[in-house]
Amino acid sequence: MKTYIRFGLLVTAILGTLAWLAASGIRESKTYYRTISELKSMPPSEAGKRVRVTGDVVPGSIRREGGAVRFQICEKDRGVTLNVVYTGKDPLPDTFRDEAQAMADGKMGPDGTFHASSIAAKCPSKYEAAPGKAAPQPLNPAPSRSSL
Amino acid sequence: METLGAFSLLLALSLAAYAFLASVIGGWKKKPFLVESARRAVYGVFLLLTAASAILVSALLASDFRYAYVAERSNRAMPALYKFAAWWGGQEGSLLLWSWMLSLYSAIVVWTNRTKHRTLMPWVMAVLMFTQTFFCILNVFVEPPFQMLAVGRGVTSVADGNGLNPLLQYWLMALHPPALYLGFVGFVVPFAFAFASLLTKQPGEAWIATTRRWSLITWGFLSIGIMLGQGWAYAVLGWGGYWAWDPVENASLLPWITATAFLHSVMMQEKKGMMKVWNMVLVSATFFLCIFGTFLTRSGVVSSVHAFAQSSLGAWFVGFLAIGISITTFLILRRLDYLKSEAPLESVLSRESSFLFNNLLLLASCFAVLWGTLFPVLTEWLMGEKITVGPPFFNKVNIPIGLALLFLTGVGPLIAWRRSSWESLKRAFRWPVLGMALTMAVLLAFGVRHFYALMSFGLCAFVAVTVVMEFYKGARAIAAKNRMNFLRATVELTHRNTRRYGGYLVHMGIVLMFIGYTGSAFNKDTTEEVKIGTHFRIGAYELHVKEVTDGSNPNYAWQRAVIGVYRNGQYLGDLRPERRVYMASQQPTSEVAIRRRLNEDLYLNFASMSQSDPQAAVIQAYVFPLVSWIWIGFYVLLFGTIVCLIPSKVKYAYAKTQVVGVYEREPEPVP
């Protein structure tokens, strides 16, 4: 029986430590999902929260200034835009470009600019490829798909 | 042809469903002819899915753009390798690959066991074919690969396709999915045997002996798949990372962790008859985590950078998981009486206990990763608000777990079964502890103050010394007895008990990988806007940007920076990071240039030309110490896995209630 008590104590100690580490890890890195319009109307009490926001990169808005990259993202239907400045050290993903869907993690600054520490991006859907590009025959005037 | 392809899929579905029903009824009512017909149906399913896959692949290779799948995933200018790889480049095709691999595995299992396990096999087939039916349903109804482009009612075609995602046009990435799937799919086999043996109340550990090689091979494939992914991320994504705790990466790690726990804890069952329930749980968990991983990657439940598009697949997978997990849980609970442990735990200081803690830690890590991955889903359910956690959470939990596991890797092989005395422990661990202390002292003297890095390097030394000692002791005895030279004696030793010494090699591989991972504590990076003809520094390197050239080929246009690398004024060669824009998809990608050395990698990314100055390039430079040891460690791990699979020269018969063949057992330590 004594062996089992020892085991119990050791297991509890290990799991306890891990749970404590996990809790502090969550506290440090928890990030809330917000839409652009929610961010715009965010109460000041929430200003310190880490937030993840998603939007489409406004064409022509990407500007590199020294180490920082500034751009705007917008919500598809509502026409709300958000200024974003990215100062993280990882290079921006290759998929990050005009009209890409960008996911930015960071905090809202007091100036109304979103300070992103990481950016992920998905390329715009193929069927929405902008016209006039050199892409040979995009499936644009999409022939409808039919199942057999 | 496309009609034939779709028809083969439909037929495969019917046959798989038939094989499932026939084996269930045949096994239940003891009707050998039904089981025999199910067996043949399994081969039939394999042939039909092979035909369907062949049709899709030949359409890809021939650039037949009447197929929607081909038009979306391939284009004319792509090299043949990537045209072939487009088979698994999209949702529909990769699900077909899943199905095909499952049918291949099923056919192999049924063929190799055609004269064995009369009572077990119907139920093994039932599990395999139930899973197969599920995937065939997806192939036929949810994600059909044989859709044609049509205008009105006439089939049409486009001049050229969209091309495979350029990021995936890299040889490691072409191989990554099939390797991962071979691992994912493979765990259905050990699970099927475990399930069948539980259902038929088989005495003994027949299922473990039968599936030991399967588990090891599939674990090997899973490891290969994960490492290929890491190698790809490192060489392609441009930031030099190999792991970012993305949901999709986690999806592949989860079953790997439980499978690793399973490979260790089955030893307890084989040798001591302990942890029987546990092993059932582990093998089931591994299988369902494989399915869960497939689901996570494809359903869009958790947002991820490299997930497939959102689709309606989710509900199907949830259904399959719910049914499978409930049946399995019910069965395990009903059969608890058959799973009683045959020996008690005697001491905290014992081999048994080290296995126990190994399992506890692996499971804790698995749970933490799962928790972190599903955190957004959980919080949305419970709190009505989506919250996600990032790498700091995963690192905080998993780094200590990793180090503790590394410690156990060294302790396990040296500690005695049942109970150990402090005296014997002192004797066994004198040298390893000395090695650890020495390593840490030297590092401290050189100014390393990073706590985890110190611990990690110290523990690496600890484990390395134990492994070397084990080989040395054994080989010395053989060399003295048989008058061999030491090297031959080492090979002889390994050959006598491949499972044990192969396992040590795997551990050694893990040690080397830990060295590589720990190197990341000392990474350096800088981003510079450099005028052509000037230079900048990182670490000990001086980098001269010589020129920027450009050009194009039918697949992509490129822009290349030529950068001369100098250290202490000595010219080391040129590096040529490149930017590409792929014609078909108009997607830009960056091709990094890496100078790989054993001590550190110099890693250059050509981010862009400067926007303010057309004569300047933006270059990101990184120094990654020791990163090569991750890949070297992986090769050692792979070699060790292969050694484990070689039959041992000395066979140890193992008393069993049911003879299923002879298999090897760890010998007493060589005197």
C-alpha cells in the first residue's frame, strides 16, 4: 500500500506542476477573436487584451517602413477598415499580399492602429483571381461543375 | 475513363460494405464461406480503388483539364513529379489516397493472415472494412474526385490548370502527405487486432505479438511524415522554423505521442502481464486520434494556416468518431475482467515504474496539446467566446515534459525490474551522472546561462552515456568470449537482440534531435535593407550583396540575390536566395538559401526589393545553431527503427496459452 501512496504523491506532484505551467501558459498567450467592427467599438477596459482579427488586405495598402510593415484590412461586406502595423521579426508569409485573407495577432494601440506581432495569410480563393493578371486562362468565367 | 473511375469507387463502396457485413455475420454465426467471401471482397476493394487512383493519376499526368480536380490542382508547366503529387494535393484526391492506402493495408493483413487466427480474422476484417466503408462513402458522395467541368450538359475543358500550390512544389512536401497517411492509416491494423481480440475474448497477448511489427512500421512512417513536414517548413517557409504548434501540426503529433506510449507500455504487458486495460485504451486512442487528425485538417473546425478549405466533411467524421469511440469504450468496459493485471507494482524505483511515468508524461503532453488545439472550440462552447492559445502555452508545458522524458530515456534501461536498491542505482548511474555534470560544468564555464538549454544538454549527455555503456558492456563480453574485434561484436550484440539495441539506437536519435532543438535557444536573426554592392553582418558572418538577377521559365519567374559569405575575412562561397512568382497561380514564393553545417546553419531569405530604393534589397538573415542535428538524429531514429524490425538472431520462446508463432524476448543482461 505504501508503494501506491508514494506513486499517488509523485503523480499528483507531476500533474500539479504541469497544470500550473499550463495555466500560466494560457494566461500569457490567450488571444480573443474579434471582428474589425468589434475592435472599433471596443471598450477601453479591453485595451490590453491580446486579440486575433481577420480581414482582407486592402489592395495597394501594404507599405514597408524600415522594420515595420503597415497595411489595412477590411471586412468584406461592411466596408470597415483597420490600420495595422506589423513589427514582428518573422518575415511575412508569401501568401500575404493584396486581397489575401490576413489573420493578425496583437493588441489595439491607443492611436487606433492595430499592433500585430504575428501575421498569417491565406491566398485569395482561386475563383476570385483579379482579372487582367497574366494568369493563363483562370477558371474565372467558371464553367459550372457537374457531378457525373 | 471518368465514368469508369467513378464506377470503380461506387463498386468499391458496395464491396467494402459487403465485406463488413459478411465478416460480421460470418464471424458471429460461424459461417466460413461468408468469411471467405469477405476476404475476397477485401482484395476486390483494393483492386477497384487502385483502378480509380490510376485513372485519376493518369488524368493528372496527361493534363486532362476536363477533370475539375486536374484543372484546379495541376498545370501543364509543372514537372511530372508534382503532377503525380497533385494526387494528394487537394481534398478529393488525398481522401482517395487515404482510401487506397487503407485498402492496400487491409489486403496485406488479410493475405498474410490467411491461414492464421481463424476466430480473430473475421472481426479484424470487420473493423478494417467498417473504416473502409466510411472512407468510400466520403469518396463517392462527399468529395468525389471524378467531377468534370461542364457547360450546360456538355463536358468541357480549359486550356491550362491553376497549378499545385507553389509552396507545395518542393520535394519534401511531395512526400510528406503519403508518409504521414501511411502512418495515420496504418494504426487501424493494431486497433483492429486489439478490438477483435477483445471481442472474441482471446486469452493471451496474441494481438500484441501479431501487430508489433505493424505498430513499429506505422510509427516509423508517422515519424517520417512529421519530420518531412518539419524539414519542409524549415527549408520553404522562410522563417527557419520547423514547428509552430499549428493545429494541423498538432494533429499529426497527437497520435504519434500515444503511439510512442503504446510501443513502450506493450512491453509491460508482454513481460509482466501488466497494464492491459491501458494498452487497449492507448491503441484505441491512437487510432481515433489518427481519424481525429484527418478530421481536424479537413473540416475547418480550427482555423489553421495550412488547412484544407472548409467543407461539409466535419459532420461525417464526428459521426464516425462518435460511433467508433462509443463502441470501443463499451467493449473495453464489458471486458474489464479479461484485462486484469497479473502482477502488482512493487516499488517506485523499478523498471515498471519508469514505464509508468513515461506513459503518464506522454499522455499529459498529448492531453495538453489536444487541449491547446481545441481551446478555441472549447471556450466557444463553454463561455460563448472563442479564445485561442499560442506557442507559449505549448512550450511551457511540453518543454519540461520533454526533458523529463529524456531523463526517463536514460533511467529506464538501467533500472532493474520489480525493485532497485539505492546501492545498485548508484553503481549503474555513476558514469551517466558524471557525464551530465561535466557537460553542464563546461557549458557554464563557456557562459551558457539558459536554464532549459543547460538541463537539456546535460540530460542529452546523461542518456548518451547510458546508451554507449549498454553497447560497450555487451559488446566487450561478446568480443572477449568469441575473440572478435569490438566493432563486429557490437554488430553481433545488436543482431542477437535487435529489439533492445534497435530501441537504444532510436533513443540515441532522440538525444541528437534534442540537441538540435535546444540549439534554437541561441538563434540569431536580423533584417537589413542593403544596397547592392554593400554588406552587413550577422554573428561571425559578413554578407556582401553582390547583385540581383532575374529571369523566368514556363512555371515561374524569378529574382535572385547573389550574396557572398565571409567569415573573418575568409571567403566561404555564395548564397543565392530567390523570389519566385508562379505563372499559373500568380503566387509569389521565396526560396531561401541555407549554408548547412554541423555547428550552425546560415539561413538567408530574400524578402523583397526595397520600396524606397530600387537599388536595395531587403534580406533577412538568420543563424541557427545545431539545427542539422535534428535531421541527423532523425536518420539515426529511422535506422534504429529498421534495426528493431530485423528478426533477432537468438529467438527466445515465450510460454503462451495460445501458440501464434515464436517471438523474441529481451534476454537477461549479458554477464
